[in-house]
Amino acid sequence: MDVLLKMYAEVSNYDRHYSTVRTTISTFLVAVSFSLGSFLLKEGLEILSLALPTSLLLVTILLNSHYQRLTYSCRRIEQELENELERVMTSPASVSPAVIKFRHNLENAFRGTKVYFDAPMWALVVITIFYLLPVLYVVLK
């Protein structure tokens, strides 16, 4: 039981860490890309003002989706640990099929994780699109 609680605490720490890193990287790179685009546009480099910030925003989306997968994987592991803790607390001490199934579920927790378009991911996509529209207008004018 103590081992499960320590595992749960550790996975929760990783969950918070990945979520914080995801938010920090996204906020920083969006600000840098807007600043870079504004600077390049003022310097008269229209093509670069479109290409570099757009590339940076696409990298931001990729990094965001990577850390999103890690966060959701931690949440799946937390759910498995919660289920196992509930089984341990409500049933007598038996170490047979339940433990084997629990280990199997933990091993497969990182497999098959998908990219979900949650609110931060949609925000990045919308920011990227709304950045591209005026810049494309200026470049194609």
C-alpha cells in the first residue's frame, strides 16, 4: 500500500511538471514568435516575417502536443493506481491476477496515447491562424 501511494505521488509530480513545462514553453514561444514577426515586418522583410514566426508557432504546436501526451499518460497511470489502491483497500490481501493485470496496464499506459485537441491546443492553432492572416495580407499586397 505504501509503495502504491509513493508511486501515485511520484506520477502526480510528473503530471504537474509536464503540464507546467507545456504551458511555459507555449507562452514563451508564442511571445517570441510575435515579437520576431513584428520586428521583421518593421524591417521590411515580409517573407521572413511570415516564415520564421510561422515555423516557430508550428514548433510550439509540436512541443505542446508532445507534453500533452506525457501529461495524459501520467493521468492514465494515476487512474490505474487509483483503481489498484481502491482494490487493495476494499479486498483482502491477494496478490494474484489483480497484480498481474495492474502491471500489464501500467506497461501499456504510454502506448496508444493520442494527441487530443484540448483548450490550450485549440488556442495555439487559433493564434497561429490569426497571426498568418494579417501577415499574408501584408506580404501578398
